[in-house]
Amino acid sequence: MKQGQFISEDRLFKKAIDILMEKLGPVETNRFLSLPSKERMESVKRHRKWQSKLDKDTFFNEVFGNQ
């Protein structure tokens, strides 16, 4: 496969399953594929949650340094 060329979704899925089966075995592969997806938090809520735990001065020093 050339760099920058995509393989078909069917082939990608088959390769991924083969790798999971090789590395994890059938039981853990099935368990992994059966994991429920976490409910996505709406982006504004996620951002506000992140901001609520943020120390402004520490954040600014990390981003801008002590100028």
C-alpha cells in the first residue's frame, strides 16, 4: 500500500479484527468490540467543566511563560 492511500473499510475492519484476535484472543476481542461507547459530553459543557478546574495564573504561565 502506498503512503497516503486508503484501504477499503471492509479490508480495514478485517485487518483490525485479525490483529485484535492475534493479540487479545477471541474472548477479549469480543469483549472489546462489545464495550458500550461513552456518552459524549456536549462541547460547551466539556469546556466549562475544564475551565472550572483551571487555575488562570498557572495556565497563563504555562502558555505564555513569565513575560
